[in-house]
Amino acid sequence: MRGVCSVEDVDKAVCFGPGLRYALMGPNLIYHLGGGPFGIKGIIKHIGPSVDLWLADMADWKKLPADWPEMAQEGVMKETENRVEKQGRTPEDIARWRDEGLLMLLNFLDKI
């Protein structure tokens, strides 16, 4: 909404940032590992002051802006055009690629 990043930028940031880790463990264990020998207490102590600054600068939506559905749809359509063909570009192909990836993750995690 502020022109800082596109819909695709946000999706990539989550997917290739915390999303990779979230497929393997939850946020608390991720923070615990990030704190090194000091654990979760160490990472929170280290990043705590920065988090206050990030939160103060974030948008504080109480409801979706009226033009958000159109902006989101346009952004997602651009994002699908930029996808690697083997990952799918249509909703059906993207869903199939996602489901295959989820099955591989579940298999890796010994859940199937």
C-alpha cells in the first residue's frame, strides 16, 4: 500500500524467509535456535528493541482498504506470470505443484 514492495515481493519474502523454516518447525523453536547458546531469551533480548521500531512503522489496518482486493488480484496475476513454468502458472497447476511439494515435506518429516 505504501509502494515499498509488490504482492510478489511479500510472497517471496515469506516463502524464502521464515516460510522455509516454518515447514520444519514453529516460530518459538526457530527463535530458540536463532539465539544460539542463549536460546529464545537471547534472541528476544537481542532483537527486542528493534521489534518496537518495526511495529511502530507498520501499517495499522483496522479494516481492509477499499481498493485492496483489486490491488491484491492485480499483484497476484503479475506474480503468476513471473513463476517458473515447472512451478505452474495457472491456479490448477500451482495447486498441483504445491500439493506435490507438501507431500515431499511430509515424507521428509516422516509424517506419511
